[in-house]
Amino acid sequence: FMRLQILDFHELTFKDYSFLSLMRYFHYLLYLLAEVEERVQQDYYF
């Protein structure tokens, strides 16, 4: 079972590594934008 998991994990990283890193990068960018927008709204409205 563990060997199967490790093989699946390696296949996933080799196949979808660039896609997953891109998704993580965009998610991080959206998170940063939300943070900045929230701070700007607080600065302007309060």
C-alpha cells in the first residue's frame, strides 16, 4: 500500500508538477491581492 502511494505520488509530480505549481502560484497571487485590497479598504473607509 505504501509503495503504491509513493508510485502514484511520483507519477503525479512528474505529470502535473508544472500545472500544480502554476495553480499554487495563482492561488498565492489571489491571496496577496485579497490581502492588499482588504488593507486598502480599511485605510480608506475607516
